[in-house]
Amino acid sequence: KGANEQSQPNIRFAIKKEVKIEKTIEYSRSDAIAFNTQAVIKTKDKEFNIDLEYSYTKAFFEQHKETLEFEESSFLDPLVIQYDGSATAFDTLSDTMSFKFDLKNNEMLLDLPALKKGNGFLVLDKNHNGEIDNGSELFGPSTNNGFEELRAFDSDGNNWIDENDPIFNDLLIWSKNDAGEDTLVGLGQSGIGALYLTEVKSAFTYNKSVNESVAQLKSSSIFLREDGTAGLLSSLDFIA
């Protein structure tokens, strides 16, 4: 499956800066992202034609008359899989719900925006306790490169994580319902057959307000369902 492609190095600088503004501010912002891919994927007995095109725009307006002090923080990136084909592409984060989680694996709980219905974290329950304990069981927070961490498990070197890779049956999708209850479902149970490991940069910033960024979309790839349809696998950076 898949072409013999290699991903390009994704070099980012962690920047932190503080800004102070004393004035009346009228602020409008519109962020947009477009993602498209075309591919012909051949297996031993099937051929899938993939033609995906997604776009997403988010805009808001605010007016402030105050002193604003804010800083831009560094980010850590877990991989997020949009497993529900009916979900709006890239409309990933809840505007109202959040949860506390030890993303940095340092026993400190961070307040993270919840994922919307149809989205989940790609995880590996390393201690097999049926729970996701901290960021070490996600792909990305330990190294800030989730795709590279996942790529290390591509045992046959075909640039896909699929049933031929021993890790495939252990990979889970971690999601939360509206009550904050956890659900862990295997890729196969979700009808997912393969994860593509070549990523493309897809920078997009998720903001709650003028002075509050909650996450950045760093890069995206696709996954292939057993029925031949495809969906999004993204590296989504949360504020660390």
C-alpha cells in the first residue's frame, strides 16, 4: 500500500513573547485552511481512488478598551483523528468544553479544550489499564512530533501503519462524551484500516479571544477506512 514517499523535515522554533497594549482595540480575525489530496491506493485485491477536499474558516470580532497583556506560548502536539466522516473537517475543538490532563507527563494537570464529537486522540495504552494516564500514551507530547513517533512503528517501511505492523491492533481512539466520560475504541472497531505517515504542513491557529490562542494545527495526513473512504489525521498542538 502507498507510495514510497518520505516526509520533509518539519522544523519549528518555540517562541515566547509578551505584548502589552494600552488602547481601545477593535479586532477582527478570520482564519482559513484548505486541504486536498488525490491518490490511487492499491492492495493485493483492491484499488481505492481517493479524492479529498476540505476547507474550514473561523472568524470573530471583538472590541476592548483596556490594558492587554498576553504572551504567546510554546505548544506540544498530540495526533488527532477525525474518525467520524460526518464531522466538519478541521472543526476540531469545542468552544465551551475543556478537560484537565497531564499532557507533559510531569504530574501537572493542564486545562485543555475538549475535542468535538467525531474527533479523538490516537493513543497507545502502554500499561494496559484501560485508561489514558498522561501524555506519554499519546503520540507527540514527548517529542513534539507525533508523526515521527508513529513512523517509528512502521515495521515494513511502506509509509503506512496498517495490519502488517504489530502496533496496529494496539492503537486506540480516545474520545470524551458530553458528560466527560472516556471512550477507547480500536482502529479496526472504527472501520479504519491504515494510517498514512506522510504529513503536509497545514498551519492554523485556534483562538478563543484576541489574547488567547488555545491550539495550533501543525500538519495533516489521511487515514484509510476499510470501505475505501478516507479521513483526516492531524497534528494538533495544545498550549503546554
